[in-house]
Amino acid sequence: MDFNVKKLASDAGVFFTRAVQYTEEKLGQAEKTELDAHLENLIARADCTKNWTDKIFRQTEVLLQPNPSYSSWTSPVINDFDQTGARIEEFFYEKLDRKIPSRITNAELLGQYMQDAAKDFGPGTPYGSTLITVGDYQKRLGGAEREFLQTSAINFLTPLRNFLEGDWKTISKERRLLENRRLDLDVCKARLKKAKLAEAKAAAAPDFQETRPRNYVLSASASAAEHELRVAQTEFDRQAEVTRLLLEGISSTHVNHLRCLHEFVEAQAAYYTQCHKHMQDLQKELSSANGDTFPNAFAVNASTSGVSTGPSPLSSATLPGASSPSRPPNPSNALEPSTLKIEEVKPPATGTRKAKVLYDYDAADTSELSLLADELITVYTVPGMDPDWLIGERGNQKGKVPVTYLELLS
């Protein structure tokens, strides 16, 4: 191996002098050249941009892939295991310049499990047919999720990653080079200062014959130090200008990231809108099949006690965790005043149930009962009553309550 000893020694000497200068500056024993205020502001702004971009990038990755795992590739055969480390795998694919294979989403996997279970339970059974329907919509949700992940990765994550791994590395490299040029400049300033002090001290000494050669050497040393200082100052100014131009490009980076942020929000809004539509369609399908496949449990219990009641909506008995419903229609439009008088209603001997209140409800009139979320009340129905309403009792208070605000307990 052919080493350039002179260059190696020169580099070692430069490194040593920079280290000494840096240490003396930290100890307050040497002067430091300060950057101009504009450049200092650009550096502070760039550091702030890098730090927050890195945090936003990493947290967006967590949002899009909170628990990176995969259960299968694009093969229709679903494996019964999960393997973590998807991000590490993606990293290797990116380094090898290979396309990352598409993975099945968790919602798609759940839908496949539901449809496979329906085959064993029987597609013609109420449970099996419902599993097929729900599984199909879970797959649709998974497809929407995959499309959202791909769009967000391309339009939002990739530009942020390109800045962190590309532009910021270039800026960091030039900033390190600027710091080295600044240390070299301060070393030259210190050398010139020492040379001039030595020259002044020699000039103040008596002008004997033997001192002249030494004065000549000191003068030559000061001239060389001045030349080195001029070269170091030129290199420092040139590097400061290069660094300034790169740092001013942060404004363009902000504009680009702002556009990417708008695209991310649009993709997110489209994704949630699509999911909401799928869930509404699923609820409609299940509600339309409710009377044939899964009748209301409370209605069955009430019918055994001889109390007649209409079917309740599916959301009141089988989907208690659905989103907050709108206020049901006022029963005064459906019932004559003489049909139902709250103060005359007596609880039946059998058929009463406990119910948990899902949402706060303010009574519209004196015939209704105000509700507080999470409280337990006793409910029952009476002949001729609107099926969207029940009679609720809490202590000495009694009144009509909307079924959609309740979760019926056993």
C-alpha cells in the first residue's frame, strides 16, 4: 500500500491545530470568529426544520404502520403467522433498488378469516351469511387502507425522506466544512498575532549587530502569517457563501412540504370518507336483514310475557357501539294523546330490563326522561307504543327514552 507520508503528516497537523483552537475557544482562551447574524438565523432555521421534519416523518410512519407486520404476500393463501420487522425489510428492498411487495392489510385478513369461517359454519345460516357480508366489507376497508398508505407514502413520506437523506446531508457537509474553514481562519489570526507581538518585542530591544538577523526572521514570519490569513479568509468567505445559498433553499423546502401536506390531508379525507360510506352501506345491509336473521332480543323477551311490541332497529340491540344517532321522531306524531299517559303507565310484572345509557339525552318535554351517559336505568314497553321509544325509570323518575341511546343488558 502506497502512503503519502507528507500528506498524512500535513493532515494530522491540521487536525491537531484545529483541535487545539476548538479546545481553547471552549475554555475561553482563544478568540472566535463569529458568523454574521443573517447566516446564524439561517442555520437556526435549518436546524429547526430538520428536527421537526424528522419528528413528523417518524410519527407519520407510526400512524400509517403502527405495528409493522405481515401475514402473507399477494398470494391468496393466508398464512397463520405474523412476522414483525416490515420496516427493516422495506429498508433492504430500497437499498437493493427493488420494488417492495404489496402486503395484505389487517382488515383484508380479517375479512378473509370471516369468509373462511362462513364456509365452515354454513353460508346459508344467519351467522354464516352475515360473516360473508361483513367479511366482504372488511376487504373493501382494507383495500381503501392500502390505497391510502400508498398515496401517503408517495406524496408525503417520500418528499420528507428525500429532504432528510439528501438535502440535509449536503447542508450538514457544507456546514462542517465551514466550521473547519472558520477554525483555520482563527488559527491564522492567532499565528499572526503572535508573530507581530514577537516582532514588536524584538524591535523594542537595543539595536545591536547580532539582533538584525533575528529581526529579519521575525519580519518574514509575520509576512507569511499575513499571507496565510488572507488565504484562510478567502476560503472562509467562499464557504460561507456556499453554505448561505444552501440554507436559503430551506424556504423552497417549506413550500414543497406545504404542498405535500395538503396532498396528505386530501388523501386522508378521501380515505375516511370511503370508510364511512362502506360502514353505512354495511349497516343498511345488516338492518335490512335484521328481521329475518337476528330479531331483536328485547322484543323476543317481551313477547314471552304477553306484551306486544314492534321490532327495534338493529343499532339498538346488536350495534350498541355505533356512532351517536340522531334524535328519533317525536312519538306525539305517531300516537294519540289518549293512547299513552306516562303517569298512568305501570311496569309489567315481567319483561323489564336493565339498560346502559350510551349518550347524554335532554328531554324534549315532560313526557320524556333526560339521560346521562353510562348510567343504568330500567326499561320496558307498553302496547301501542312507538318501537323507537321505551319507558325508562330511574328511581322516582319515569319517562319515554329513545331506544338508539341505550344498550340493552341481559
